[in-house]
Amino acid sequence: MEWFLVVYFLIKGSWIEADKLGKEGWSPITQPNYKICIQKINESNKRFIKIAEYRETELDIMFKCECRINLDQPNQINCKPRNWVQKIYDKLFLIE
């Protein structure tokens, strides 16, 4: 299990994973640890917020860090899902 940066698109009121939509180049990307994954999410969110503001449209993309099984290395364990205390901490101090 490893940390992945996963992209979601807002389509007809529902968040759908980009990889499941068959969007080329939007597959989940492995990250070395949770902290780096959160940093990349914050950078990406800032970038896409600026693009949405410039185009005067609603933001229809979301990034998440998810602990998933890496199909290339299924026996490697590099993460575990966050508990509710950690998720609250993340929202208060890590996710911008």
C-alpha cells in the first residue's frame, strides 16, 4: 500500500475519479509519503484555483491523497489510512 495523489472531476454534481473516466494523463501518481502528497495537493489546488478565476468558471477538479494498493508492488506497505483525529488535524493544519 502506498500514498497516491488522485484526481477527481465534478461531473453532473458527482465527484468521479479521472482514471475511471479514461482521461489520459490523469492516473493516480504514487508519492513517497503523506506529507509530500499533501504538499503537492496544496500546490495543485492553488494552480487550478488561479486558472478557474482567470477563466471565470467554477472549479471542477479536486485532488486527494489516498492510501491504495500499488499493483506494481503489491507486497510493499508504505501507508495506512488516516483515522478521524488525523483527518481533523489535516483539515486544520495541512490542507490549504
